[in-house]
Amino acid sequence: MVESSIQQTLVLVKPDGIYRGLIGNVITRFENAGLKIVGMRMRWIDKDFSKRHYSEHLEKTFYYTLEEYITAGPVLAMVLEGVEAVEVVRKIVGSTEPKSAMPGTIRGDFAHINLAHADKTKKAVCNIIHASANSKDAANEIMLWFDPMDLHTYKRAGEEWIR
Ligand code: AMP
């Protein structure tokens, strides 16, 4: 059997992206690339939920600044679908550190902070967006954030020209 290259991945517009009014900009980039939004919700998460979402960072020195950041306001969660969507979405998002993120990426175009400054000032690396790191994380994160009945199957107009 041929393995499907169609993947789903989780994207979060973090509180800085919401407060700065960047939702439209972020969504437009994914839609322009032909990625399909199959689920969307806004949620203001608490510390317990942050610990579940960022479980791999719990022991890191920056965890508490990260927790403060991600619980500081509402978050827009989206499930995006497309051909090798996990990697494609991360390419559009850019590197974790905004200073290193290339122009043309979301983080490169809308932020510039570096890790050293964040560490020195004990501030979070506000980088607008989260995208699942790999397909295993994507499956776990989608399960954490979404009820399966809130994920939808539909055909985008012109989809035959996209995938
Ligand atoms: P990641 O799971 O790699 O997306 O990391 C989660 C978030 O933690 C990043 O998006 C940053 O906001 C933050 N972060 C990652 N690395 C660092 C670091 N070295 N210092 C401070 N914050 C960090």
C-alpha cells in the first residue's frame, strides 16, 4: 500500500500574535500556500494545560517564562492539512529564534528578538506561533487540542491544482 503524503499538523497563534492583531496575516500565508484549515478554535489555556502541551520543556530553565507567555492571553489553535504539511508549515513559520528566522517567514517578518536577550531579561521568546515539530508530535497535539468531531473533511476549490 502506498503511504499517503497528506498530513495534518497543529498551529497555534500565541498571545503575542493575538494581541498584535496578526491572525489574518498568519492565516493568509497558510491559505496562500494551499494548506487547508480543517479545524480552528480560540482558547485561553491555564497552567495545567500549558504543562500538557509543553511537557517536553518542563525541566528546561525557560519553562516558567514560556508558561507565563502562553497563558497570558487567548491562543488560536488550527489544524492544517496538506502534502507533508508538518515540514511545509515549519518552513513557512521559520526558526524558533526570530533573529535567525529568514525574511519571508512569519517569525522573520513579524519579530526579531534573540534567545540571548530573552535569557538576559528573563523574558519569553515571543515568536508569534507554534507549529508541531514532527508527525508524532502533530498527532499528539491535535488530540490534545481538538475533539475529532471538530475536524472537518472538505474539498477546497481548485484543490486539484494544489495537490
Ligand atoms: P518549541 O517546542 O521548540 O516550539 O519551543 C517552545 C517555545 O519555547 C518556543 O517557541 C519559544 O517561545 C520558547 N523557547 C524555546 N527555546 C527557548 C530558549 N532557549 N529560551 C527561551 N525560550 C525558548
